[in-house]
Amino acid sequence: KIVGSDLVILGKALELSQTDIEDARMKNPHSASTQIFTIILKWMNMNGKNATLGTFTRCLMNAEEAGANVDWDVFDKGVEAVTKPE
């Protein structure tokens, strides 16, 4: 929901290869959200401990600068949901 269908721009901002991006598209041709989830998971696996919320936020900013439509309200709500203490 955060980046809509801007999968290629997001993938590039996460510094994934074109092959990784196309692989996510081909494995999930009818679900943009699953494609994006696959891209983010690949990024997390590649970056390990460096795959932090701050790093991901900077990547989203880079994606937005490159032309992706980032819904920051949805992002903020998601961050709040996973970071607020119980």
C-alpha cells in the first residue's frame, strides 16, 4: 500500500538487481502487494542487521525522489503499529 505498483523504482532504491525485481514479478504476476513483499524480503535477507527501519525509510525517500508515489501516512501508521509499546 505504501508504494502502490512502483515495484521497479522501489527495487532499484533498495539496490536490488533487475533479475531480482523481475523474479518477484514473474512469481507473483497477479499480486502487486506480494511482489513488493518479496522485494522487501529479498532486501532484508541481503542486508541482515543493516536492514533497519531507518535504512528502509531512506530507501523509500530515494524511491520517491526517483518517481515512486510513496504514501507516507500509510507508512507512518504501519511504523506506529509495529513500534508502539503494548
